[in-house]
Amino acid sequence: MDTSKNWSKNELVAYILLYVANSDLHETNEEKEFIRSKVDKKTYASIHKEFDRDNDYQCIQKILKSVNEHDYFRDDYAGLFADIKLLLYADGEANTMEEATLKFLRKILKE
């Protein structure tokens, strides 16, 4: 498993948003559209292809390693978490699994 990614910030955000959107095992059309509004179609397609090949453990490892290596958020995750919260309500309601995933990401990324 290669967890060393040379992702751009947009690619990393797309991967994180896909992780949250799929935490309830269902990615709605509204969630897809929200993620596509954050990145271009090519980035979305390539990141989604990679995401589909990864299991939950691989996803977390890639997110942690990429956030730490690239320091895109410089200890300020407000924008990222705001995007995640918008994603949670993209289909009208926040799912409990998605909310739990947001809390989990807050905990592991801020430590």
C-alpha cells in the first residue's frame, strides 16, 4: 500500500470529502455535485478512481500522511471542516455516520 501521495490541496480535499460522503456507504448525487463544485472534473474522476480502490484503513492513512507531509492547512482546518459540514447537508440532512466521521477527522487531524 502506497500512502505517500504528492497530491495538490484540491486533490486532498476531494479525497477527504469522498471519504466523508461515503462513510455511510452511499454517495448521493447531491454529495457528488458538491465535491465536483470544489474540484475540476478530471481531478474528481482520478481521485474517485483511487478512492474506490482503497479500504477504510488505507483512506485514513493517506489522509493523515498527506495532511502532515504537505501542511496545506497549517493548523487551520476551519475551511476544510466548513466544506465537510456543507457536504453533510448537501442532500438535505446529515447522516449520523457522516457526522461521526467529521468528529473523527477533527480528532485525528488536530492531534
